[in-house]
Amino acid sequence: MQRQGRQQHSGATRLSGLIHWMICLGVLLLVLPAAALDGQDKSQASEPTKFTSALSPLFLEKLGSPHALKQETGWQVGGLSSRFSNATTHGALSFTGGLFYSRAVAPRRLLDKHEPIPGYQLNDTMTQPGSGALGFGQLFGQGAARGSSAPTEDGIYQRLEYKANGLQLNGSYASVGEEFKGFDALKQQLQQSDPVAAGALGLGMTQSNYSLSYTGLRGFNFSTNMQAQDNAQKGHKENGLSRTTHTNSIGIDLGKRHQFNLSTTNLVEEWDPEKVKRDRREVETQAMKLSGGLAGKSQFSLGQTLTNATTGATTLDTRQHEFGLQWNEWSTFGFGGSYLTRNTEQTGEQHHALNLNVNAALSSTTKLTGKFVNASTDQANGATVENDQVDVQFSTQLSPGLSLVATRKDLKAPDKGELRNTDYRLAWALMRNLTWNSRYTDDRNSKKDEVKTRENQFTWALSPQMKLTTKLTDVTSKNAGGTNTRDHRLSWTVKPGLTLSTHLLDVESEAQGDSQTLDQAVTWQVAPRWQVTTRLLDVDHSTQGETQRVEYGVTHQLADNAQQGQVSVQTRRDDLPNDVAQERQELAYARMLGSTKSPVTWRMQTGSYHLVTPEGEHDKRLVSSQISKDFSGGRTRVTFGYYNGPLLGAGYLTYRSWGVKPKGNAELWAAHDFVSYHEWGGEITHQLHKNTRLSLKQSHGVIEDAGAQNTIEYGIEQRLGNLTLTGGKLFLAQPVSGGTKLDQKSWWKAVMPLGKPLPAWTENAARYTVFQDGAAWGIADLPKWVAKPQAGVFVERNTTMYKGKALDLYNGRLAVMLDERLFLQVGFERNPVKHDKPNEYDFMDRSILHLSHAVTPKTQVFARYIHEEQHDQPVSQSYCALGMIGQFSAAERFQFEIENVQKRNSTSSLEGVAYAIQYERTLNENDTLVLKYRLNPDDFSKDTDRVRLEGTYRHAF
């Protein structure tokens, strides 16, 4: 079936291939001038135009609300976005791209401008209002422990554009994982900086768009476009759909105001048979249109469209004719409309549609617009189906401070019933500091519900320091009953450093019950280094019960600049429904001790926690401390830590950088969170002398009713002339049913240089591969088998426990110059780490042979062979590649590669040839831009990803 589909689309595929080769040619145009200049006399060659670039990191976070009375999960989104542009006499090139990741995180307390109690964690970067971060992140870490987290999901977006002498090439690629967290927030953030990217991204979607247009001839334009989309969004109605669209168009000017356009479109939709059982669909469309001017400002258009649609074994041929007119000769009144007829050959069905629109400026402040649509379909059985729609909008500025907008929409359709929507909006500046916004809507649907909404909002700036907002909302639903909401907010800056806020929310709902919430907070900057906060929260719900919360906190920034630190004290009590109460008191302290030459870092947190339930009471104390110090000029470093308390403290205490990490809940507690946990541990590293270094880690933990958790790890590094030996071992003992489980890991490594150091050009000889790096695998992640070569032999062996069994890992490598220009690298791996899952292993043997020859100091040709054999199944695959690398200048590199791919198992054999061209430019010592064109083998790709254009940005941190 796939072969047959490819034959049916051979024309479209050839057109797509032509487009991509033209895009690739455009990239080569940027390369060739640089190559030519390289051979010119320096006095005649002009300096190349530099790239303008921008790199923007992104981080978004939403955690479970610290004030919510139920367990909530949140998310983190991080990544980078970049922009580049370059203009030369040969054209202008621009690139925009971004790579993002997300993960789900468990809730913790957080500190932001809405949080009255500073949720300082000892491993948070400490801040105070108006002062910013104190700037010792290494001391206090980079954020509190988040608890459990979901697997990371990725999202990527790339857009490339090239313009020169009427020629424009565009390529874009976007892909978002179906489990991407915080996707709406990411789109909202991108909407401000890159609205095109925000519009292209879709959850669970992979989309690519390639286009070419030419307007270099006067009165003539040509364009071609290919769009491909794969939908993998769970629950989406198009999950499993792959859609590809090819469009070609030609436009010819027939005078100053007349134009003729011709376009063809081919649409193909295929469904994943494992997700949806649906027929393949193909639509071919040919459209002609003649448009021109009437009188001075008006326009007309005549068009014809022929459509052939095939769905499975069903074919429909449709012919459509359309006439349009827009009359704009009068300044205060205009009208227009269109009329179309559409006939379907196989069914004999006829469709007619009349569309009229009018706009009138009744005065300089009043405007009326209207729209009328009548559509009717004459079916083959003689029946007629009609749809009518009327939209009217009236807007007026009654006075400088008073405006009114009224809208009425009516729709009559057999499938939707009768819909009627009426909307009135009034905005009135009653006084200089008082505004009133009112809205009334009546939404009626004969097949669903009738909903009426009345909303009034008053905003009163009582003074520059005080603002009061009141919002009254009444919603009446014929099916769900009524809901009345009264929302009052007051914020008051009493004086600099003292802020009060009050929020009163009163909700009366027939469907969900009544509730009243009173939230009051005070923040007081008592002195430059002292801050006091308090919060009172009372929630009374008619069905869920009453909740009360009281919080107090004091924070002090330590004054000594040489020994910066912070101390905070806070207390909180929650009285929850069902006779449940929580109470806590916490003290956190962190400080740099000692001298600048011999610093000591001390972090400490202690707390008291009390839980009351109808079944009983639970009480626990917590203390955690950690001290780090450097000795002997930094040759020896010692870290020692201690923790003793309930499991619930594990979510926001710093200590526990080794050993087993118990997970707790910092928000709502249960009885099992009060299990006692005790742990102590330490780490020491020592540079014995210049050829010997030792390290030792040990921790001992005990979980109540579970047993001991012990970890020991040691290692040594020794140099013997040119030979370097490294080895170590780790023991982890933890309780299991019926006894103790002991996991062991050990490793050794030997490195022996041979011959002279390798020439500089060999450093990246094997690293340059245009098939296994790039945007689809992250920000230019290299294959796992790629390593920086060093002259000599490298051998490594690891023994680890994986899924309850001992697993041996081997890695060996030889790199040597066979003569002054011929470089050989040979490697072998057994059970390597998976490329995309660093905690899992591939059960395989991988052999590598790479041979490079420096034809000139700036040009190399290479041959590479890789063979992989699976252990747990009869599967093998091999890659045989030939290629060329050209270094046109110190900043530019070009590469061409052909790769033969083979994959075999016990029942089948696949083989194909792939081609790739890559252009790379170094922007500065840390930043690199890579543009790549790829043609993948038929047996290893789909129609939608056979041809790819990629743009990648690399930054070295």
C-alpha cells in the first residue's frame, strides 16, 4: 500500500524534491562566494558581512498553589530561542528557532509577589524586595527539590528565509511532544516575541512548511508550497492523521488593475491504522480567477474551481463558479457581496450561496455594519436545505467618556437549530478616578441551553496608593440554574515598604453550592534587612466545609558583606474540613563562615509539625544541617550533613545530595508522611599528590519500619608515566521483603597515548556527521559513539546492576595517524547507554571504523563504517558513508555525505541510500549556525519526512 501511494504521488514528490533542491541551491549561493573569496588577493576581497544574532533563554514554571487545600501538580518549561540575520550582495538570510522542554513537578511552597509569607528554602537563591538576588547561588543552590517529576517532553521550532533579486525561499519545522506540559503558557510567551512561532506550534503536532516564490519579472509572479503535518495529540479528533498539501500558483498582471491567477492544489490525508480505521483521502483542485477594478475604488472578481476528491473507493467531481463585487465609491457608505454555484457530478447536488455585507458611518462617532448570508442546497431527492445568518453591530461614542457597542447574531440551520446572541457593552468614565464597565449577553440555542449574563465592574483609584475594584456577575442558565458572584479587591500601599491587600469573594451557585472567601495579607519592610509578613485566609463552602489559615513570617538579611546569609522564621496553621488541622513552625538559616581564603558554608533548617485527624494526632520535629569546607589550598574538600525528621520534610530541605531520597509532601499531610527518617553522611576528596587523587562518600539512613539505607562509594585516579588508571566501586544496601538488597557498581579505565599528538583537523573528523545530529535529536546532540579522538588507546569496563541483573559495559578506542595526512579511528562498544535515555542501555555490540584523508589543509574526504548487532534479538544494522568536508574560511564549513543504510532481521531486510548537504558558520568562539538539507531513504522514512531542511544553533556554555 505504501509503494502504491508513493507511485500515485510521484508528480507531487518530484515537485517537492525540486523545491527542496532549489532551497539547497539558495544555501549554496551563500557558500560559493565565500569559497571564491578564499582564493582572491586579500587586498581585493571585501570583508564578509557578519551575522547579527540573538539568543534568549526561557523558563516558565507553575507549581501547585501553596494556598490550595488539595494536592496539585505543576510544570516547568525551559529552553532557548534564537534569531539570526545576514545580508550580502547575494541576498538576505534570516533564521529563527527554538528548542523547549517541559516536565511535570510536584507542588512546593514558592515565593513571588503574591506570596505574603516568604517561602524561603535553604537551597533557593535568596532575594528581598527591591534588591534582587544576593548572588551566591553556589552557596544556596538553584531551587528546592520538586519531588516526583514526569518524563521530559520536547518542543522545537525552526524558520529559515532567504531573499535575493525577487527569489524567496522559506522553510519551517515545528514539533511538540504530545505530553508537553505548560503548552498554553509557552504559546502565550512566544506570542509576544515571535507570533509566527506561536501560531505554528501545536500540542502533539509535527509540522513542516517549504515554499518558493519568484517575482523578479514585472507583471509576473510564481510560487510553490509544500505543507506536511502529523497529529499525535491524545484525544484530538485528528489524532493519527498525516496531512500533506502541495500548492502551485501563477499570477499575471493584465494592466494596472486587472490580474489573472491560476493555482493547483493537491491534498493527501492518511490515518495511522493502529489509531483510526479510516480511508485515505486525496483532493486535487484547479482554480482560475480574473479580478479587476471598477470605477475609481471598487473591485470585481470572476472565478472557476474544479475539484476531484477521492476517499477510499469513492470519487466526487465538483465544479464551482463565483462572482464577487465590492463597491467603495462613497466615503460614508459601502456594500459588497458574492454569489456562487457549486455542482457535484456523481450526486447531482446543486449548492447556491448569496453573501451580502454593508457598512455605514452614520456620523463621525457612530458606525453600523451588517452581514447577510443565504445558502441553499438542492439535493438529488428533490429536497432543499437552507441556512440563513444575519449579523449586525452598532457602535457609538456617546461622549468623550462614554461608549456603547451592541451586537446581534442570528443563525437558522437544520443541523445547529436556531441560534441567537445579543451582546451590549457599556464603558463609562464616571469621574477622573472612577470607571464603570457593564455588559449584558443573552445567548440562546434551541438545541442546547439559554444563558443570560449580567456583569458590572467598578474600578476606583481612591488615591495613588489605594485601588478598589468591585465586580458583580449574575449568570442565569436554563439548565444549570443561577450563579451570582461578588468579587471585591482592595490594595493599599500605606507607606513605602508597607502594603495591605484584601480579597473578598462571595459565590452563590445552585449547581455547585455557596462559598465565601476572605483573604487578607500584609507585607512590611520594617528595615532595609527586615521584613514581616502575615496572611489570614478563611474559606467557607456550603458543601465542603470551612477552612481557615493563619500565617506569620519574619525574614532577616544578614548584614556582613564578607559573610552573607539569611535567616527566616515562619509559622502556619490550617484548620481543614472534617476536623483535620495542620500546624508548623520553621526556622531556616544559611551563611558563609570563615575567611575568604578558607570559606565554610553552613546551611540549617529546623521545624515542628503537628497533624490532628479524627483517628489521632501526629507530632514530629525536624533538624537538617550541612557544612562544607576546603582545606590545604583547595586540595581537600569535606562535606558533612545530617537530617532527622518526618518524611514530609523531604520536599523542601537541602540536605540529601547522595543516597536514597525519600519523597514527601510539603502542602497537605497524611499519617504516613509522619514516618521518622534519620540520615547522616559525608564526602571527602583529596589530591594526594600530582599523580594521585582519592575520593570517598558514605551515608547511612534509617526509615522507620523499613530499615537501613546505606551507601558507600570510593574511587582512585593514578598516573604511571603516560598511562592513566582510574577505578572505583559503589555499594547500596536497602531493605526488601525478607531481607536486605545489595546493589554494587564498579568500574576501571585505562588511557595510554601512542605516537605524536593528532593534528588539529582530526579533532572533529569523526564528529562531523550530517545524518545523526541536528534539530530532530536536540540541539546538535552528537551520536553516542562519537568522542573527541586522542592519539593512543582508551579501554573502559563498567559493571552495574540493571533491572536486578549484573550488566557489563565495555568501551574501547584506538586513534592513530597512518601518515601525515591519513587518520584512522577504530572503536568497539558493548551495551552502550541509549542515546535518548541516559538511564537505560542498548543490549548490542557496536563496531566503528573511520578513515579520513586531508586532501588539502582545508579539505578532507572520509569513509566510515558502523555495524550494530543486537544481543536480545536477531537484528543487525550497518551504515557505510562517504563524504567530503570543505573549510572555506576560518568561520565557514561545507559538507556533503552519502550513506548506505542496511537493517536486517530473521524475516526481512531493508536497504537504502541517504544524501545530505550541510553548511556551517561560526559566529564567534561559542556560537555556531548550521543549515542542512537531507534526503532520507524510502524504506526508512515517510512521504512527510523524506526531504528535510534543518537549522541548528549551538552555544558552548
